[in-house]
Amino acid sequence: MTAIKKTRFPFLFSLTIIATCLGACKHDNQATTAKKDDKTKMLRAEVFIVKPQSFAADYTASGSLLPNEEIQILPEVSGRVTNISFKEGTHVEKGQMLLQIYNDDIKAQIQKLQAQKELQIKIENRQAELLRIGGISQQDYETTVTQIQSIDADIAYSRAMLRKTTIYAPFPGKIGIRNVSVGAVITPSTVIATLQQTKELKMDFSIPDQYKKNVEIATQVYFTVVGNLDTFAGKVIAVEPTANVTTRTLKVRALVENQTHTLTAGAFTHVIIPFESNNSALLIPPQSVIPTTTDKKVAVIKNGKANMVTVIIGERTNDKVEIIQGLKAGDTIITTGIMQVKQGMAVAVSKTLNP
């Protein structure tokens, strides 16, 4: 029984060694096969040859048309309306009288003050003669002079109040619908009507702050409005010096001619801002750009293998992307199989999109 146990253990040990060797050989064979597969694996893809092209980018934005000048006509004093001399919805000239508030009481006050002034002037003349001969004191004379000056101030104040009872148009424009009638008692918070200057219009829109250098004073911009097939032009007159901290955009204002009153203030506009054209721009299909967490890459074929190149993109169109840095004219880039391509992978060209 003891002899059997001694011969059994060496036999099991030998079987273990043989199994280990067979497993190692199998693993080596699989690794060798995988390496061969990596070397022989090839991507068949369509390619695009990078060539310089003429490219003129346009930036589009949404805008709004505003009157060149616009105010709400409100009285400066309270009172009863005695006359309305404008017709609503018509054009008025600068300085044209629009509305009259009752002012007979102010006129009567001015007449009273003028009479008091005349009397004090006569007294002052007599006191001046008496002062020369020592008939009155200097203080009495100066008191009379002060009263005249006080009356002058009261007259000036009353005349200022009188002017406020008549409302004139501050600039030429079209007046809107009136909200008061003759006989109504109005206050400084009563809106009589609105006045707009619409022979010229302002157009406000916003652009990203990165395009500030492309939109300067006197830059020509174009726009369309809903319901009109024509394209209109405007000229930039102002750009906000700082960007909005939330949207990172700059507010731009353009001036638009509207002599024929074709355009309406308050209308929505689709603004087109033409940028300078580049005759040597490098444009590639957008599907060729591979976005990563840190940058953007393009697969360039070099010596039959894929080479992942980091690029910087510029403007975009519906079917092209501008490459500012990373590519050069003549480079062949991969446009299909982007998700499978890897650095150093062999590539077979199945089709050239722009031979």
C-alpha cells in the first residue's frame, strides 16, 4: 500500500506540468495571431484632398427696427385742455403747436406783477433823488431796489409756467393716436400721444464679442423683414464698448433710411453681416472633424496610414468647415469610418470626393 502512494504523486505532478505548457503555448499562439490581425487590419474609407478655396463668411443675427426718435407727449403742468391743434396719425413739423392748456390765470398774474414793478420803479426813481440830498437812508433805497428784483423773478417764473401750458413738437415726425379731448383735465402723468421720427430707423442686434473687429462704425449690413422679399441695407453707427456678461454678446445699432416709409418700426429683422472674403481658405467636410474633450482632430493619410492631427476651426457653413490651423493644401483627409480610425492604422482609399 505504501508503494502505490509513492508512485502516484510523481504521475500527477507530470500531468500538471504538461497542462501548463500546453496553456502557455496556446496563449502565445493567440497573441501572435492578434498581432498579425492588427498589422493586417485596414480601413477602407473615402477621402478629401485639402485645396485652397475662396470663402466669404456671413454672420446672421436677429434684430429689431426702432424709430430714430420717439417720445411720449406729456404735459409739464396740470390743467384743462382748451385746444388740440394736431390731427392724429399725421406728420407734424418741429415747433408746431400740438396742445393748449388753460392759462388765463397765469397771464393775469403776470399783468399784476408788471403793474407792481412799474410802481416800484417810480418809487425807486423818487428815492434816488432823495438819497442824493440825504432825504432817505441808503437802506430804504436798497429795499426798494430789492423789491423790484423780486418782482422780476416772479415775472420770469410766471412766464416759464405760461410756456409750459403750450406743448410744441420737439422734432418732425408722425404723431400717433391722441388719448385726450378738449375740456379734459390733464396732469403731468397723462400721455397725450406718441411722436415718432420714422424717415430714418434704428436697427438693434447683437453679435458675439469675438466678431467685434468685423463690425465697426460705418460697416454696411443687410437685412430682410417678414412679408417683404426685398433686401434692405443699413450702416452701423454705434457698438457697445463692453460685452454682456451673461450672453458674451455686443449690442450693435445701425441706421436705416426709410424715406418711402416701406419699413415699420417694431418689425423683426433677419440681419446679414458680410465678413471679408479669404481667397486661400482651407475648407473640409464637417464630418471629417473628430471632437474630443480637449480639442478637435482630423485624420490625415500619410504614407498609407492614418495620422491624427489637431486642428483649429473657424467659420462653418452648411457643408464646409474652415480650418485655420493644423492642415495645409494637398493633405488627404479621411471622411468616412471616422469612429473606427486610429493612429497608425492602414488606410485604403475607396473614393476621392474631390479628385
